[in-house]
Amino acid sequence: MALRRDSRTAKELGETLDLSLPTVYRRLDRLCECGLVTSTTEVRDDGTHCRRYECDFDETVVSLSDEGFRTESRSTPPVSGDQVESENN
């Protein structure tokens, strides 16, 4: 949920979630491998750079049955500018 609204750095996530940076990076690596989080490199005005992470899905559904838990992440396809324009007309 810490990434739900906007992108954040690993340091920002660690501070928000009260986790160590190694733990944050391990979890982010796993989430990226699963396709749930994407990362981009941000270059700052002073030439330094950092990696920003953001959520790559819209919702997660968790269901419980006799067989156990099942999770499903759902994404809404990006809307192109042409689609937005025609929807607004």
C-alpha cells in the first residue's frame, strides 16, 4: 500500500514502513520479479540518480477455499491519449 498512490525510493519506503534498507531491497526485488512493482531511474539536477518504485497493478483479490488461499492481481490497461480524447467528447 505504501506504493499505491505514487512512486517512492527504497529509502522512503524503509522510513514509511520502518524497515531496514536490505529488507526493503529484498522485497522490492521479489515484487519486481513477480511483475507487481516496476522501477525507473530518476536523474536529479545535481547529476545523482536514484531508483523509484511504483505499483504495477490496480487491485489484488485474495480468496479462501477448501484448497487454500488464492491471490490474483489485476491491472487496467493504460489508456492512450486518443482514447481519453474520444471519451471526453
